[in-house]
Amino acid sequence: MSASVLKVLNQPGWNYKLSYEGVSILAPTKQDATYLAQSYGYALTETAAKIKGKVRIGWKHCKQPIEFYGWMASQKPCTPAETAERLLPARGAVFCSQLDLPVELLRRMVAVAENERPVSIVRLDNHKQIIVNKLGSEMLQTSPEIATQRVMTRFWLPGDLAELEQRLSNESRFIWTYCGRLNEQTWAILTTEFEAFEVEGVWYRQGTCLSSPQLMPIPPGSFSPT
């Protein structure tokens, strides 16, 4: 393990141990664990590859640890099924339709799976919803296979979509109440926290629903879902 990582692990409140599976790290808090993963992800991945095991970062009362595997250092993309199975011990917590998954996007999937609110991630260059957690799929009343193939331009009022794109270009994070289509039959008033982020030159938006959808009639001027 690199000297920079060991310097962090030797601070008060941190602990780590080796086992036949790899390295298990206990961080003082979830925030500390996230910092370690974000700051030293490459080094942790390299460690996992060298020991032919995994590096797991947990914290007190942790339900879903952050894990690094040697295969993450490979240039060969993993299928969504391989990604979910290897990264997330709790199956069915999050779903993804994108084949090429950089490490930073994998970490996002971990956080989305652990989130206690409905969450989705949309790729901005093609407007495709590529990631949704189980709660998000349930809120949309849509199977994850369908939800993660949707092009989201037809699930917004045109004016609201234009405003969303404008705000995303000016603000990295904001909360907004708007009208949106849950599925082909249902519209609702939603309050969502949006966040724009970049991974390897590609921009995404993450939406975290903060309130229960309030169902409403189909608004005039809405797109047809087909």
C-alpha cells in the first residue's frame, strides 16, 4: 500500500487489517471513508490488483462499504451485471445500462445504492437515464430495465427541460420543484435535488427526489412518450 494511504490510516481513529480476502479499512466516519476513496482511489485499486483481492472501506454502522477490486484497473469494460455483482454485495440495490463504467461512476453507483431516497443519473450528451436505484424504480412504477433505457427529453415539459439545462450550466447543485412524467401514464409534481458532475469528460446529472410525488393530470403541452 502506498505511503500516502498508510499516512492516512495511521492517524487516530483509523484501523485496518489484512485477511485472505484483501485489506479491510475502518474509517472514523462515512465522510472520512468517502474522502479516502475519492483521494486515493487509484492507489487502492492498484493495491487490490497487487494482492489479487479487494480493498474494503467501512465505518461505524456501515451498511454498504466502499470496495475496490483489481479488475477496476483494467481497461476492459465490465458489463452492468458484472459491475453490480462485484461492486455491490446487496443485489438489486442499483441498476445501470451503461457498459463503460469509469471508477468515479462506479463510486456514484455505490452511493446511489446506499441512498435512502429515490435517485437517478442521466447522461447529459444523449439525455439517457443510465442509473436508477431500487427506490427510484419503485417511485417511477417502472422496471429498472426500462427505466435505464429511457431518453428523458419526453418526460419533461419543454419549458421546464430548457430551464433545467440552463440551471445545470450555471449551478452545480440546486433544489427545484417542477412537473415531470413518472411513466407513460402518470405525471406528478416533484421536488428534486439536482447535481451536475463530470467523469472523464462526460457530464451527468444526478436527481435525488426529496418528497413524495403529488400526482396530477397530464399538463397541456407535454410531449408524447413515444
